[in-house]
Amino acid sequence: MEQNHATVKPRRYDSSRRRQQARQTHDDILAAARTRFLTDGFAATTIAAVAAEAGVSVDTIYKTFGGKPGLVRAIHQQSLTGGGPIDAETRSDALQTTETDPKAVMRGIGQLGAEVAPLVAPILLLIRDAATTDADMVALRAELDDQRLRRMTHNAENLANAGHLREGVTIDQAAEIMWTYSSPELYELLVIVRHWSPRRYGSFISEALGAHLIADI
């Protein structure tokens, strides 16, 4: 009897679909965590509550993020990308290195601030408040403050290299001014307490930074 030697081709593994599903789960967890943290506060939020809202297991969150501090760190990092298809820092760098008009640079920085601050500032304020009782949040707050200052130093160096920086203003001084105007506390005062719109807040940032940093603006 003749044997059938036809072979069955193995099914191709769809790795792209698996990655997409993993990314969606990751985003669902962060969205659920943001909601719970900003609604209930850091201390009152539990991993179990986040898992239930995201529709995943508690173990999945611990394996991916390592607990509540890791979740907060990931939410912060995600928020820095802003709302566009290209992350905000990449757009900011492109603006600062290609735009020759310093007024346009300041307007762009203000617009990016209006886009990113509503996402980032509430998380930084959450960390600030949690740091009064949680040692992990004390460390995370210090780390993110330093990270923000390094970013503002990078921005100040871009301004200086482009010849936009006002005479007599050093890179360190410019970085500290930008660090202050990007603080969550300023956003809290103007947007949360005084109910400014993000657009008005961004315009204020643009005008204030221009007045302090840019020559003849």
C-alpha cells in the first residue's frame, strides 16, 4: 500500500497580533490605574481594584509593573508622550532645532505644555501628596523632579545653541526657570484652583518664558 508522504505545513505564528494584544492589555491597565489613583488616591487604591477594572489578574499587574509605584511611574511616562502620534518630546526637539523664529519656539512650547500638562501634572500632584506618607513616592518624586530638570536643561541648551537665549541668562538659569514654569504646582494653581483652560495656561507659559528667556521678544 502506497503511503501518503504529504506534509502538513506548520501554522505561521502571528507575533504581531500577540504584541498588539499585549500592548492593548498594557494600555488598559494604565488607563484603569489612572482612573483609580486620581479618583481614590494613592493609598486607597489597591492592585485588586485596578485589576478588576482592567479585566486582568492581579498577578499580571505585579509581573508587568511590580506594584503601585511601578504603575505610577508607567502612567507618568505614558503621559509625557502627549496626545499625538509622535511623542511630545520628539516634537519639542524638532521644534527647537529647526524653527528659526524664537517667538514661534515659545508658542510651540506653550502649545505642547497645554497638551501634556493635563496628563502629567495630575500624576505628579498624586506623587507629591502620596510622598507625605509613602517612602517609595518620596524617592519617585525626587527622581522625576531631577528628570524634569534634566529635560529643561536640554531645552535650554537648544535655545542657547540656536542663539535664542537672552544675553546674561545662563543655561542653568534658563533650565531652572523652565523647570519652575513646568511645575505641577503652577498647573494646580492656575488650572485646577483658578479654572484656567489648558489653552490659556499654555499661552501664559509661552509668554512668561519668552519674557524671561528670549531676546527682544
